[in-house]
Amino acid sequence: RIAPGGCGTLEFMSIASKPPSAFTHQLALTKTEDWAEQLATSAEAVPWTTPVPACPDWDVGALVRHTGCVHRFVGSLVADRVSSRPDPETVHFQFPDSDAEASAWIAWYRAGAAKLLATLDDTPPETLMWAWGEGQYAGFWWRRMAHETLVHAIDARQAAGRPFHIDPVVAIDTIDE
């Protein structure tokens, strides 16, 4: 979990990492791309300071920053094929200027999501690397990012007053994770 005010505080969780066969690498990437865009378009539809109902201490701006940091952090881990627990301080998040408009942050978020997706797509799921789950392979990360992005896309949709639907295959895998 990365703290809402920035990207430097990381708590590593223990999560099972072997996905059920119905939730494939390609399905995860396709869904993650869709949810990342849903998060961005929902964030564009409301003021940056709109509260996120499921995260009482967050507004839409904190939600976009958090999810963007997670995407960039994991993209960096997978691109570098890290073999041990990383230091979050080594990731260059390339933040917009501190006084940047919401649109600059959403563009930053979209760029990070696109880079994450390209990295995950170029990395076979069985690639050995560090992960905090049981399986030490890249497949952990495409699954984890699918669920992370889904949860926060729902947060953004709720903040914007938009309904959401979760594919049953994804719902089952999310519960399994």
C-alpha cells in the first residue's frame, strides 16, 4: 500500500500469486487497460477535491496520485526484473509540477498506466523476479495490478456517481487473491 500523500511509504503485503486458469495474462492486461481509463475518465468528470466514499481520507486527486505511483513503481520492478525487495526511493516517479492542474496529473497517470501495461505485455508471466506473494514471477504483478486498478477504478466511479460492473471471472479471481 502506498500512502495517499505520496509514493514513498510502502507496506508489503502477502498475497497468493498463482491465478486461476480462467483469469489469463491477456484478460488481465485488457481489463487493466480498461479500468485504468475508467479511473482517468471518472477523475476528469469531477472536481479534483471530490471525496472518495470508500477511502474517507482521500479525494480524487489522492486516488489518482496513489494509483499512478503504484503503476510506476510496479512498472519499474518488472522492467528491471528485480530479484530482491526493492527500495521505493529508487523509482523516479516523474511527477508534474507541484502546482500542476488536475489535467496534468491525469495525463501523468495515463502515461504511467500505458508504460506499465506495455512492460507487463512484454514480460512473460513465468519470468522469475521478486514479488511479495508466494510465486516469485512476473505473473504475480499482472494479476496484482489488475486487481489494484479495478478497486481504484471503482473508487473513482463511485466518487463520480457512476455505476460499475465486474466480470464474474474477474470477481472470482479478485476474491481468490
